Amino acid sequence: MYHNPVLLKESVDGLRIKKDGVYVDVTFGGGGHSKEILGRLGDEGKLFAFDQDEDALENRIDDERFVLINENFRYIKQFLKFYGIRKVDGILGDFGVSSHQFDQAERGFSTRFDSDLDMRMSTRNRLTAHDVVNTYDSSELQRILFQYGDLRNAKALASTLIEYRRMEPINTTAQLKNALQGFLPKHKEHKILAQIYQAIRIEVNQEIEAIKEFLMQTPEIMDKGGRLSIISYHSLEDRLVKRFIRAGLFEGDPEKDFYGNTSEPFKKVGGLVVPSKEEIRMNNRARSAKLRIAERI
């Protein structure tokens, strides 16, 4: 079961689809956003979709206007070039983990199941959650727990993991939970575990690096007037998207020319869009979603 697409109408509306345009859905998943885009395209239109998860291939849409690429969206320019595409009219991204990935116990994404520590979005990736938890040194563990999990006690958590694995390797999600039991008060257990899992998952899949690489390629492959429509689920992702739309980079200020002008590649369209109370009621996964839309200048 793949999740209901979040902010479906709002995100696809944001692309302002042209009947004969070329579009990219960089997070295909269950194909919800892609189906909506295809429904608005004419016979001459084209949609390319990316998903690194092999399971997503089962949702392939039988439509001659559609191509599904089983790769990480960080390689967007390379694969579009392979298909002879230099410029596109819009790109949609829905970051985060699908319900399907959470619901598969053996993938190790969910705090609900006991399973091997894996957390890979693609089985072709070498690095697993087991590697991170068992081989990273204290400072590396502290970094990812603090940066990606927003855990203020990251140093203590990292030290505890190091101590535990001296006695035995941490092979399963149950052992991970057991190792950190002292930091998991009953009333906050689920929330803190979710932050720990998020931190490890982001590291395993290099999610932040992938988002940065992807966004940096968008000005080059986007036609003037083309739209970027991006849904994020935690502040780290949303901050990257917001800064990139505003300045075309992730930190610092854009360079100025002799006259003091800057040349940002995008301009924002409208304000931040969040799901309605009704959508959150129907789909709990939508509760932290944030949509930002931008247009290529």
C-alpha cells in the first residue's frame, strides 16, 4: 500500500501544466502525483518520473507519454540527457518516506516492528543502518543525531550506543531501542525514537546531499517560466528548499555584479502551502507537509 499523495491538487496546480509540456516527478512512489500530471497533459506532453526504490517499479503507469527511471533524483540531469531532454517545463518533488516503506517491517524504517537495521531506500546502496550504528565513531553519531534528528542530547545518545556495542553488535531495531531505553520515557518514547530513526535514515540514504545536488541542477534544466513544486516534511529539508528558491544557494548571499544586482534563478510563487485540517484528518502523514512553489526567471 502506497500513501495517498499529499497536497495533490495544490502541488500539481503549482506546476501550471501546459498540454504539450515536459514534466518530471522526482519521487514517483505510488504514482499519485504522476497520474494527476498525466491527466492534465495532452497527447504531445511527456512525463519522466524517478524513484530509487525497486518496489516502486510495480506501480509503473502504462502510458506512452510516461517514462519511469529507477534511480535517485540526484542524477536528474544525466538521465534526462540520456533521453534527449535538455529543458523541462516543471518538476515536482515529494520528499520523505512513503507509507509503503514504513509498512514493510523488514526494511527497518518503522518504530512499530522489530527487524534488521537496514533503512535503505534502494537495496543497491551499500551503507545500511547497521553500518551507521555499529561502525560510526562517537563524533559522527553525535553529528547525525543532532543535525538530522534535532536531538539536543545527541552526545549522550552517541556515547551510550558506543558503550552498548562494546558488549554486543546492535543488529536489530529492538536492540537499538534496548540500548537507548534510558532516554525513552514512556510518554515520549515514540517521538524520540522517530527522531533517532529519522537521523539514521537520512544518513543511510544521503538524503540531504541528494536534495542539494538535485536542486542545484534545476536552474540548468528548467525552461524560463517553468515551475518547481516541492513538498518537504521536516525543517532541514524545507530550509534547503526555501533558501534555494530565495537565493539559488544554501548558505551565504548570492554574488552581486558591478551594479550590485544579484541573479537568482527562481522567484517564489505565492506563500507557504500547508495541508487543510480535512486532509490531515484523512491522511495523518500530511500533518508536517510544507509545499513551496517557484518559477524559473
